[in-house]
Amino acid sequence: MDKETLLHDSYLCHDLDVDELEAVASIAVLRTVVKGELLFLQGDTATGFYVLLNGRVRLYKSSLDGKEYTLHHIKPGQIFAEVAIFRGKRFPANCVAQEDTTVAFFPKDDFLRLLKKSPELALKIIASLSSFLRDFNRQLEELSLKEVPGRIASFILNESEQTGKNTITLDTSKTELATRLGTISETLSRNLRKLQDNNIITVDRDKIAIRDKNRLSAIADGEKI
């Protein structure tokens, strides 16, 4: 599959025409990383940014005693490490592949030259990036305004929508998922059990099956379990 096809549905390139997509793809460098491989480390020189084409990566920080704190789970189509363009000369976090993954790397200097050459392309890319920011703001809103059951329900529904399936597979530990949802693992497990006891979902190890989508949607909107 060529670079244009792989990049077409990403946030970066979604609104570009054929010629613009070809121009952006011409400066992209494809890289494949295997599960567990580090893409970059905190403090490495940031010479460009990435678009995730397939697979999944995790951005995290490590403490002096070796503990890891997850910042973001990046999904296909999303941009990451964009600090290289806007400010800073070094990556502020670590990045590891959670499964076999393909990324597109965009060298900073080449990308900025392309934007200066085509202001119209720059405007389209800004518009495309705003979609990513809207999704990020939605996630922040859910963390700040919703109770834990609503966050869990929203997470399950969003994952189901992205895969097109009623059964999702967790790609992280429940401890990491709890942190991502702004809670602790005990609270996460307790609410998953309540959802299962009420026949709204079924939990089988790392798989969660939706049994009552309407009720789950209502919980995501604030209804009590």
C-alpha cells in the first residue's frame, strides 16, 4: 500500500486534495516498529513529528524509581510528538509500540518548507488538526464532568464505534485504563461488575461485550447504573 493511501484518512491529511496529499506524502518517511520497541525516549532530539498509520503506541513518562505514568494512547490517524514543530528541541516523553505498528515520520524542516510554499495547504492542515483538538477536548470534558460510570460507558462506546464491533478488546492493563479514565483500578473493577450485574455488558478477561447499548449510552450521558 502506498504512502498516499496510508495517509489519506489521518487527521493531518483528511481534507487534502490529490496533489496536496502527494506533496505531503513525498516528505513522509514510513517506519515499522514491533511490539515493545521504543520509538523515541524522553530527551531525544526532536527532529520531526509522527502520524500513526496502523497499530498503537503509548506515550509515557518514567519516574526515578522506575514507575511509568501513561500520558496518551495514540490510535491510527492521530498525530503525536508535534512538539517538534511548535516548540522545544527534545521529546518530552517516551514512546513505545503496544503492537506491531507503522508510523509516518515528518522531518520538521521539510514540513515547514512545504507549509511556507503553500499557504492554502497550511490552512487545510490547521483545519484538519482542529478535529484532533476537538476529540482531545471531548476527552478532557468527560474526565472533568462525568462520573466514573459515565467515563467507562463512554470509553466502551467510543472503542466499539471505532472498531464497528459490539465487543472490544482492552489493549492495556486495567490499572492503565483506570489511570486513563481518571480513577483507580478498584473503582474501575467495581463499576465494570455493576454494569455486568445489570446485564449491560459482559466482561471476559480483556474483552468487553455490549449487551444493552441503549442503557450504556444513557449511562454515558449521566444516568445512574
